[in-house]
Amino acid sequence: MLVPSAHAEQQETDYDLELLLEIAQSNLEEKTTVQNGVIVNGFKNHKEAGVSKEAFEKFEKILSFTNDEIKRGNIPIGKNILDIKADILTTTSNTTERFLLDPFQ
């Protein structure tokens, strides 16, 4: 039976944190808009955004999750992404709980 090592788990966590840092250092969030009540990425692909393919895909997953929660009524949204008012302590969605337990899924 194979048992994942703590070192392998740490490497995966480090990699996920590197992706999130790459997203934070990019202008992905600044180019994101709210259209018809959902968040829309301002870039069509990673090359246009100037980030790695993996970081772009991670950002897309974050947007997808957030849009699902907006549609469920768990996250109110204003005119732009900076207007999000999520109270993770009172959000009751099972999806939210899974995402909070493993945000790098």
C-alpha cells in the first residue's frame, strides 16, 4: 500500500501557494468584472493574462466556485469583485465547506 509522504503533501501545498501568489501579483483580479450578477474573467487565456496556464486555471476555478456561491445566495456581490461581502462563518453551503477545507482542489 502506498502512503503519501508528508514531503509530497508539503510540495503540493507549496505549489498551490505559488499559484495563488502568482495570481495575486498579476492583474487578473483588476480585469475581472461583474456582468449580469456573476463574476467574469477579463482575460480569455493565460497568455493574454501574462500568467502560467496553471495559475489561470486556478483563478478560473476560484471564479467558478464564487459564481456558484453567488447564485446560491451565499455571497452577495456589488458592482465589481471588490464589492464581494462573503461571511464564511455563516455560509452554510456544503460546497463552501468543502472548498474551505481544501481550497486547492
